Amino acid sequence: MSRISKLAACTVLAAAVSAGVAIAKDKPSIVTVVKVTGENWFIRMNEGVDNYGKDNASVSTSQIGPGKADAAQQTRLVEDLVAKNVSAIAVVPMDPSALEGVLRRASQRGIKVITHEGDSLVNTDVDIEAFDNKAFGARINEKLSECMGKSGKWTTFVGSLGSLTHNQWVDAAAENAKKNPGMELVSAKNESFNDANRAYEKAKEILRKYPDIKGFQGSSAIDVIGIGRAVEEAGLQGKTCVYGLGLPKDTGPYLESGAVNQIFFWDPKDAGYVMNKVADMVLKGEEIKDGANLGVPGYEKMTVIKGPGKGIVIQGQAWVDADKSNYKKFPF
């Protein structure tokens, strides 16, 4: 090959490499920000985030979160993403109100904002709810009430007082319990900060203060683990009813012992996948219409509602109930 031919070949190769770099650089980036890293709920969610990226090579997907469940730390992570000018941010807010300012700045920079468990947010393009949150909270409480014989003292746990969906669930639960005059809500909305040990210590404290308490309703995915441990240590299985959000594998030992009666959940893996799918659709300018099928179980017929701001809220039908008889059917 002549010197000129070699030079031409090198030029073509350099152009190809340059084009590849440009393509990689131009690839839309979707970053999912969760409440806390290391918790099994969000480890499972990360599987869905990664799977969407594997199934759709035209976008880059990743997940991050603070080392502990803290709204300020989560806000700082989102601020960093805004500074990096990512294409889309998909966030599961620890405290929706704390994120309004930074999400507004993201929107002003042209970054698409997708949220999950944040239907009060003004500065979001699409908020995704796995189901109607009031119905979910009432459903859990109805089961708890039946276990309690519809009478006696009961209490509620939330990840934090700023966790919107947790408060929606327990508020709906409190409203549902009013149907039963014999039920008495005590020490409502105990904060666990998504920490099983905190839930355990708080449950022990409540058991000391109210030795005749008959029911606990948890909201964070690990509340029932801490509550179940306290109930088990006190030997109150079969005497104290424990219901709430939970993951099958995490809660399995307490379902087996009877310290936890029943858990309610949606698959975080599916939610992670759907968040990234919706982000990709928004980036492409695709409209999400009432009845839309997102191709994931529980999200085949979405209800579309006007959100409190410029965006929309979309709801699926993705909740699952599990107890000792069937929890082993679920691989997470």
C-alpha cells in the first residue's frame, strides 16, 4: 500500500472512531435516583433499570442513590445530575417537596423528569404510580382489621413524614378503620427512615407503651421486618397482627413464624423498567394516552390523570398480596 493510500486509510479510520465517539456521546442518558442504596427493594429495582438498558441499546441507563435514606442527600445527587446535563432523571423521591426546586431547574435545562411515588410533584413530566394509592392503603388496613377482629389498638409506620405515598397509604388506612368503632389508632406515623433496626426499636417501644396493642401497619418495605422481629421476640405471634409493604424473601422468615401475617407489594424490578421506558418515550416525544400498554405486567392498561403541574400521573394495577401460603412463588 502506498504512503498516500495508508494516509487515506488512517483518515477513514480516524473518522470512523470520531463518529463512534460522537454517537456514544450523543446517546441519551437516563439516570434513576432511588431513596437509598443497599436496600433490597432498590437492589431489585436496579435489575429493571439495567434490563431496560440491555433491551434498548439506543439509551444509557444507570441507577444511583444516597448511602442512607435522607432527602437532603438525594437532592444533592439530583443537583449533580442537573449540572452534568443528563438527558432524563427518573427519581423515587424520599420527600417530593424537597425536590421541587431542583426538578424545576432540571426542566428549565431541558432535562426530562420522570417520578415514581410522587404524584404531588409539580415539576415532573410523568409520575408513575403502580396503582391507586388510597385503594392500596385501604386494602392493607381492611386485612389488618379482619385479623384484629375489627377492634383494639393499632398503629402505623412510615419511612418518613415526607414520604408521600407512605402517608397516603396510612391516611387511607386510618379512614378505612373508622368503619370499625372498636379500632383505636395510637401513636400514628412512626418514622423508620427505611431502616429495619429503627422499625424494630420503635416497635419494641410501642409494645412497652401499649402492651395490649393488636395491630401494626407498615409502609416502608422493611418496616414489617423490624416489627416482625419485635413481635417474635415478645412471643406475640398469633396475638398481634402485622401487615404492610414488604418483599417476599426478606419477610419470609417472619411469615413462616407468624410474626408477620401478610405483605403487599409491587415488583420494584418492573417499576424500574417502566420508569426508564417512560423516560425513553418522553425523550422521543411519544404521547402516553389513557389505556396505554407499557408491555409490563400490571402496566398493560394505564390510567392517565392530569398532574398538579405541567405533567401527567399514570396509574397501573400492579399490586400483589402474599402470605405464608404463596410468598415462595416470588423470586425476590
